[in-house]
Amino acid sequence: EAGVTQFPSHSVIEKGQTVTLRCDPISGHDNLYWYRRVMGKEIKFLLHFVKESKQDESGMPNNRFLAERTGGTYSTLKVQPAELEDSGVYFCASSQVAGWGASSYEQYFGPGTRLTVT
Amino acid sequence: AQSVTQLGSHVSVSEGALVLLRCNYSSSVPPYLFWYVQYPNQGLQLLLKYTSAATLVKGINGFEAEFKKSETSFHLTKPSAHMSDAAEYFCAVKAAGNKLTFGGGTRVLVKP
């Protein structure tokens, strides 16, 4: 089966511009997560979708970030306007329906989108 | 709240030598613990996970980790390093909720 895919793999934009990152989860995975790794720091959670609903968006840094998951399939993460500190690698992950049972807790990660804001 | 500390951002080992990557966590509830690996230009791949069954967990590529509650540790080991083990390794904890909390990562360099 296809894994989690992310597009683009790299994006270089200027400060003040807008960028939209896309994530396609594994087919049938209701749970979709966004994480970010800023240079030299740890990977940090941004938000969690269950189908099309935001379950937890406690990690979103500010209102310049907007995540959507229309129809409960792919998700987009828009940064508008981008700032220098938004540079980093944005990871998407997906998992099966959350619940009791070990397999539901395994998150499968995509290759990430490297965002550079200049 | 939960947190993860990985001791050492870089580790250098000789081919054939023991690989030991340290991970300590804090969690207010019984945790699920994970080790992920990221090879160059690839995404995160799950190496192994602890989900309250056996405390010694075996993963892919010859790696294993032991959960020690008394030490709040989940160290990753491999008896004999291979050149292909050069990568960055991440320890993560999942307690309440579904989000993963990661350590800072340890980059492993394997010397021939």
C-alpha cells in the first residue's frame, strides 16, 4: 500500500509570501497529524485531525497557520504570511482509528516538506 | 505533561561495535514509547515500540530497546553497527492524547 505522501518536498519562499503544504495519508487512516522540526530543535506536534475535524490544535504556533482536511482525506497546511522563523521541515503522519490496541497508536510518517523562508 | 530527553545529539561508532542510544522520558501516566529512524532524504520510519507488553522490545534491523520504569528510560541498542545504520534516531513518547512528544534526536555516524 502507498505510504504517506507530502508535496512539495522542498519550498523556498520569501518572507511575507504564502505557502501551502499538502499531505495525503495512508488510505483508510482517519487520523492525520502535522509536526514540524525547526533547525536544531526537536520535532514538535502541530495538530491532529480525526477525519475532517480538528481534534487537537494545541501546537499551532499562531494564526498565520491554517490547516484543513476537507472530506477527511488529504490535508493542507497554509502559512500566510510566512516569517523567517517558519523555516523547517514539516512532517505529516497518519494512523488508523485511535482507540485501545497497539496498532492504532502507530503513526506513519511522510518524508516531510522542507520549507525555507528567506 | 510528558517530555523526552535524548543524551547526545551525535554518536560515532565503529562498524561492528555496540550502538547505544539513550532516551529518558517523563510522563504522568503509563506511556507508550517509540523509536523512529530517519535515513537521509527519507521520512521517519518506526524502529520499534513499547506498549506495556514485554519490557524488552525487538525491532527491525537488529535493534532492540528495554523499558525500565524505575529509571524512566527506553535506551536503544544494537550489538553490531553496520554502515547502513548511519541515520538520525528519535525517541518519542505518547501518553494522554494521540500526539507524540519527541526527543531532540541523535545522529549516528558509523566509521569503517
